[in-house]
Amino acid sequence: MSTVSTTLPATRWFREFGRAPRILGLDVARGLAILGMAGAHIGETEAFDPFDLSTWTDLVHGRSSILFAVLAGISIALMTGRSALPAPERMPTIRLQLVGRGAVIFVIGLALEMLNTPIAVILTLYGLLYVAVIPFLRWQPWKLLLAAGILALAAPTVLALLAALTLNPYGAGISLVLYGSYPITAWLAFVLAGMALGRLHVEKLETAAIALGAGVGLMVVGYGLGLIGAVAGLTGSMSEGSWTSASGWSTYPDALASADPGGAVLRAIFGVDPHSGGTAEILGSGGFALCVVTLCVLLSGPLRWVLLPLGALGSMPLTAYSAHVLSVALIGGPGGFFTSNGFWAVTAFCLLLATTLWSILFGRGPLERLVGWAAVRMASAPAGPPVITGS
């Protein structure tokens, strides 16, 4: 009898985890995003060469956080009604729940930044995005896609022109939402596109297949623009006014400091480097994220048993991301930093093992429980079992 009770949680988990209404493919994609961001922070990568497989790890830069943002949009769509738009009478509660979620995520992001690591923590902007999407919650999928397209095509140019004409204004708020590593205009485009994908039933075979084709098309267009920009000399080192520093993080205002408005606009269109916020990057890397999401959804059925640990990791991304940043602070020391593929591998193994065991024994991650609790308390709703969002 005791043997049965000891093995029952693991047996039940392997049989039931990732089943409907959850969408295992989304958890798997989110797990890949977490491991990719860890690699971007601590991995040793070489410049990408499509003909050299050893350089493909360079793809984690920029694209992992974009994948994370697209998945955030899908999650918001699923938690606010899936394919059905939320009813007007539910909107006050939903708004407060999103504000509560965003506030806790924002505070966690601030706490991680206080660890003084060189990591550009995404959680502060991630928390703001939960509030920024509130006006779009009742939009039809085609409206969400249209808004995402407008932001992708127009916002980088407008911001670059504004920076050039106003002599590169600087402030805490401007740095946080407009010209930092995660410009809110670009990231809002990713979230809105993700919301549309969630409303369109990304878990369905036909939707995933169409989205995969769209992702490939966006990659061709976006990276094609980047290639044209490179050939035309619109990218280069910081001394030439490029979009990113040697470390790979965006230094948008500095890059435009000596640029004329025309040159700034051209770089806004053709900028494809990680965290540049250029139209080419938004389209190309957004398409890449779309391909990853749809492939994970399509493969999560036949490869379910193999992908369960990745799904467990992706089911508690906030906890896993925070643990990763904390490990960097503890090992590197305050302000210290080093890159090591060995450290990346150990980090990946520990995260996969710890989240799998936690999922088997306790279910939701601890920080995910905290965020869910805050959402309920903010909306003054009676406490109850957590809502499964499918992401």
C-alpha cells in the first residue's frame, strides 16, 4: 500500500501532465525560451554561420526573449477566454487580475535587477505588458495582427526619427519602455501577435501549419531586409553608429547620437541585430519564434514522453528564470559575470531536473502560485483552485 502511494504522484504526472486543457507544446516552447535566454546570458557562442552547426547556438541571442514574448501573448489570450472574446461584464475583473499579475512580475523583476548581474532582466517590461494589453483584450484576431504589423513596420522608424530630432532624450522611463534592450513597441507587437495566435486555436493542426508557413515567410522577409542592410553598409560597429554594443545589448540612443534623421530611419528599417528593435529584427526573429511555437505544438503529440521535462520547465517560467538569474548572482558575485558553456549545460540540467520534480510533487511553480494569488486578490475574487490556462 505504501509503495503504491509513493509511486502514484509520478505515475499520475507522466500520464496526465500536459493533457488538455493544457497545451504541452506551449510549455515545451516556453522551456526552450528559458534555456535559450540562459544561453544568451552565460553561454559562449560564435557568430552565426548557417553552414557551420557549431555556431547555431548563436541563435539564442535576442530570439529567445522574443519567443518568450510571443508565448506571453498566447497565454494572455488563453487565460482571458481562449478563442472567445471576454464578455463585457467580465472585463473589470480581468483588468484587475492582469494588473495584479503585472505588478508582482514587475516587483520580482526589480528584485532580480537588485542582484546586480549584467543580465538585462526582461521581467520589469514583462510586467508592464500585462497592463499594456488591457485595451486590446476584446479585439478580434485580425485586428490584433493588424496592430502588430503596424507596430513592426512603423514603430522602429518613428522612434528612430524621434530620437534623432529630439537629440536623443534620456530618462528612466524612456530607457525602460522605448530605447532600452526591450523597447515596448517591439515587444507589444510580439505579444499582440501571440494573442491573435491564441485566439485562433494554435493547438489545432491546421492553425499550426498555417502559422508555420507564415513564420517562414516572415523570416525570409525580415532576415532578407537585414542582409540588404548589411550589404548596403547600414550595420557595423558602434563607431559606425550600429544598433548594438559588442556585448549584444541594445544601446539605441548612443547608436543614433551621431546619426542624421535619414540614416537613423534606414537603420530602423534594416536593423536586424539582437535587441535592436529594428523592423528587420521584429519580422525575422518574430517569424523564427512563430516557427518554434508551431513546431513544438506539432511535435508535442508524437514526442510527448521525450518532451515532458521541457514542458515541466516551461510550466513555471517565472520560477525558472528567477532561479537562473539568482544562480548567476551567487556564482559570479555582485556585478561579476563570466561565460561558460559548461555552466550553461549545468544550469539547463538543474532547471530541467528541479522543475520536473517540483511539477510531479507540487504542481504549479512557487512564483506562479504567487502571481496567481495576487491576481485573485487584486480582483477581490474568492479564492479557489487555480485556473488552467493551457500555457
